[in-house]
Amino acid sequence: MTQNAADTVSKTPLTLLGLGAMGTALAGAWLAAGHPLTVWNRTAAKAGPLAARGAAVAAGAAEAVAANRLVVVCLLDDASIEEALAGADLTGKDVVNLITGTPGTARARAAWATARGARYLDGGIMAVPPMIGIPQAGPYVFYSGSRDLFEEHRATLAAPADARYVGADAGFAALHDVALLSAMYGMFGGVAHAFALVRGESVDPRELAPLLSSWLTAMAGSVAATAEHLAAGDYTGGVASSLAMQVAGVPTFLRTAEEQGVSAELLTPYFDLMRRRLAADPARHGAEDLTGVVDLLRG
Ligand code: FVH
């Protein structure tokens, strides 16, 4: 991903709006890869270290947008885009929006940019700032929207993190991003419950940690099994742990939480869904795995 600054002449120049934690990391990666870079940030002082590394610093967002055709936006949220770009001329620009937002927000922002004469690509960053520019850390960004924009700027976009195009619907990058992050928060919830169970006992959390990590890694295989079941429309193939067996075990989890003085509030919504699925048709659903919960969530 990183290349010598000597390559600068052949590299696409670009503008980056927003120098928070993520914007600063992105800027560093583009500079390291030799891209001429113009930056703007509401709090101007944050641009100082990047200026010292060769970035041009614009006095305002409109000036920064005017500097280059490719304009990457990494501000806090959609409202900050509205505010920052209110006076900018987007005619003929290629706007890449990297804020974390909803699919609906992305689609609306795509329509907004298109109406102002720009091509639009939305991005969902699957990385935290220290991973940016470090390929071995596995950073990548989901992109959706204008395929022409993506193909034209693919190499530039891939300098900080691998670039993965997921469709012409501008909302799809956000959809993929939020889907993955939602699963992550479910995992965080389970981990918090596990640590709460052992807290106060003579169990060192540092000894539980590797056990938790390896168990969660082993259980990650269930993701592919769920996908296969959803694709097949049959949730009973190759089931090792039936819904009936797992629902029978629910009281054990609830009683253990009670014995340990731990609130089960992170687990009970999921257990309730498991029970509802089983109750709807015990004979049929009892032989399934947990995939049926997906159907209940869709309503
Ligand atoms: N950091 C992370 O771990 C995650 C990783 C995944 C992607 N997210 C999203 O990336 C967007 C930017 O995140 P960030 O980490 O850079 O966020 P901050 O460090 O808080 O910086 C926010 C920047 O936005 C500027 N800003 C805020 N409001 C306005 C406004 N009304 N007008 C103009 N600029 C605004 C702020 O400027 P300043 O406070 O320095 O003046 C920062 O440049 C975000 O969508 C994450 O969800 C990050």
C-alpha cells in the first residue's frame, strides 16, 4: 500500500475534508503513498503536522473542494457534511463519503451530490485508525455507488485500506458496514456478560480472556452455517446443537446469572426469540439451529 514519495508525479491528487482520528490516519497513508493531498479541517490546528509532511492546507472547505476533482469526506456525521459543504461547488467532482451512516442517509447524500453535478461513492470503513496504511492489519473499506468513480480511483482509494465495491446502490456500503458492526456489538455484549459472571470470584480476567477469544473464534464457524441455511431455506441441515436442546438450557444461563448477582438483560432478548421460534412449531423448529431467529427479526 505505501510507496515512495518519489512516485508523487504519477499519483492522483486528492482533497480530504476532516482531520479527526480517522481522517488524520487516512491523510498520513495517502501522503506516504505519494499522493498530492489537500486537506481541510474545521479546527485548523489539526492540519499542522500534515502540512509539515507535504499536505496543502486549504483555508475553507469550498477552497479544498475546488483544489481537486477527487474529494474524500471523513467528517463526524451527515449533519457535518451538510454544514461543511454548504457553500462548495461540487460540479464535476468525485465525492467519496466515508462517514459511518445509515443506508438511507447514504442514498439521500448520493441524490444530493448528484443533483449538484458530482459523482458519488459511499464508503464504510472496516478499520480503526491504527490499522490504516498497514495492510497486514487487514483494513478495508466497503464502497457503493458510482462504479465508474470507483474503478477510476480504485488505486488511490486502496492506498490507506483495501477497497471492496459492493454495489451501485449507494446505501449498500453502509448496509454492509452496519451489519458487521451490529454483529460486533452483539459479541461485545456477550463478552461483557461473561466477564461480569466471573467478576468478584477468584478468576483472573486475564486468564479468562484467551479462553473467551478462542471459544468465540471456534464459534465463528456458525456464521457460514447460518448463511447456508438461509440460502437453502431449510434450517435443519447438519445441525449439531438443536434449538430444542438450546432452549432447554436457557434456565441454566438465567440461574447462573442470578446466582452470580449479574443482570441477564443482555441475554434475555435473544433467549426470548429462541423460545418464540421453538414455541411457534416445536416439532419442526426444534430440529433447527438458531437461524430461525433471523426470520423473527424480519417480522
Ligand atoms: N475512529 C474510528 O474508530 C471509526 C472507524 C470506522 C469509521 N468511523 C467513522 O469515521 C468518521 C470520522 O471519525 P473520526 O474517528 O475521524 O472522528 P473524530 O475524531 O471525532 O473527528 C470528527 C471530525 O469531524 C469534524 N467535524 C465534526 N463536526 C463538524 C462540523 N459540524 N463541521 C465540520 N467539521 C466537523 C471534526 O472537526 P474538528 O472537531 O476537529 O474541528 C473532525 O475533523 C465518523 O463518521 C466515524 O463514525 C471512525
